[in-house]
Amino acid sequence: MKLPRAWVLALGFTLALLAGCHRDAQPAWRLTDVSGHLPDLAFKLTDDNGKSVTDADYRGKVLLVYFGYTHCPDVCPLTLAQLHVVMQRLGGKADNVSILFVSVDPARDTPQTMHAYVNAFDKRAVGLVGPDKDIEALAKRLRSAYTREPDKGDGAYDVSHSSAIYLFDRDGKARLLATPSASQDDMVHDLSLLIDLGAKA
């Protein structure tokens, strides 16, 4: 049966609309979507092998960026342990992801110290260090904050810092924000979507 020309045109128009809706559909994120609200990743620091690196060195990888320090008594080790489990649950997809652990304690965190620390949690984690001004610039860029607490009298001190986990896509664009209390299921779900999104681009 031959359809009337008006029906054919209407059907074609409807299909075009559906295709447009599908093309513009956003992923069903479970974490906080910060696309367009935070700037692209940009830094020049030193990695835990003593090599000068910039954000461009990590293009092509989905990135988990976290500010912390090796003497942190609680939240940092717990967060890195959580991220390690997330990486394990990603299976082979984890090869497309890197964890960047940025030190907010450059006075004590040397590249060697950072290397031993991050590798104790996950081999795909990279420790980043740098001068105070460069760390402060990156923290300010991502609206993160940290403060060195008063010396305890024996040279020991704590550093109070934000605990956000920033998720960047393969192009270095800020996409999602998580907290250490985010469920592993949600992180695995959204990281998988970010990885697949980049693979189709």
C-alpha cells in the first residue's frame, strides 16, 4: 500500500526530531554533573617519577583528580582505597583511567614519597607535586581549598583540605564531581559512561 505523500513527510519529520533528541540526550549520570561549570584541567607539575608534566600528558585518559597528602590520617587513604576498588570493578576499562593524586603538602611530599604512597593503593595512580603557587593555582581553578594547620610542636602538622573527587573526560573537560562517600556502584557506572563516551567520539 502506498502511503499518502503528507504521511511520508510527517513520518520523516518525526524521525528527524527523534534522531535530534537522541543526539542531544545527556548520559544518565549518578554523580554531580559539573559540565560547563568548571574549567578544563590545566597544570604544570612534577609526577612521582620526577618528570615535569602538564595536563596535556594525560589527554586520552579519563581522569580522577584528588587533592590530598601522604601524612593524611584518614580521608586520603580511605579515598584512595575506594578508588582502587572502583578501578578493579571496571576491569579492562580501567586501562582508560588514571588517578591523579595532587599533594597539598609540598614541604613533605617528595616525588619519591608520593610514588611509594600512591602505588601502595593502585598502580594506575600518579602522585603530583609542585611549588605552593602552582598547587594553589590548580586548587583555585577547581574551586578546591586547603589550609596547613598549626605545628603540633614536634614538626608534625595536619593539612585541612577539600575532599572532592573531580572526574575529567579524555579531552580534559570537567564532567563530574564525587565525594569519598559516593557509592562504588555510582562511580563505576559513571566512569563506564565517560569511558564509552570518549571511545565513540
